[in-house]
Amino acid sequence: MFDDLPPDLERLQTLRVWHAMWVQRIDAKIQALQQRQAEEAHGHRSRPRPPEWIVELGLGVGRPPVQVHAGDCHMAGKRRRPVDRDEARRLLTAGLQACTHCQPDAVLGILDLSQPPGPALPTRRGALTERLYRPVPMLRPR
């Protein structure tokens, strides 16, 4: 067998104390890690669910609502408050803008809240196109 331990009692007792200190440090680290994992698991279990709908709030007095978002939309600003489904529908039908990213109006079944398009205004490009494609009178030979 391997007998690489010191032959005298004093050095063997020193090694035993030194190894016992290391085992104690290892046990303390194991206990700390187990407690940390248990706390993380408890935190994940007890975390509140994210809201289903949120309203982004504006600046100024009263912080008026600006936009309606889905609860997990990452485009919502920092100033926001959770709302329930009925209030989100009410705000959208009252004319509040819907987020173009998460499209809560489509998810809530509100199909078209936009105003019908008005008459098209002539644009500079349209005038240029008319000028380019205007019929040119033919020249008659003499």
C-alpha cells in the first residue's frame, strides 16, 4: 500500500486538523450554494405574473395615457401602468393609439379604428408625372 504519510504523530495530527478545516470550508460553501438555489427557486415560484395589457403614460400633469401595449411588449416606455382587458378595449375604442409592434387592437379584436382616408392631395411628384406624360401635339410637315 501507499504509505506516504509522515511517520510521527505530531505531523499526522497537524494534517488531520488542516484537512478538517478544508472539509469545514467545503461544507460551508455547499450549504451556501444550496441555500442560494433554494432562494432563487422560491423567487421564481412567487414572482407575480406580468400584466396582460399595459398603458404607456405621457409626461406632465396627470400623465395622460399615450399608447396601449401587450403586457410583454418591449417597445413600451418606462412610464406605464397595468390595465385589464376591458380597460384596454375601452381606451382603444376611445381613440388611444395602439402600439404598432405588438398590435393590441388586432389581438383584442378591434379591427379598424382609423378614420376613412380623405381625398388625396396632389403632390409635387404627381404634378411632375402629369407634365412628363402629357400628350405632345404632333408637328405637321410643311
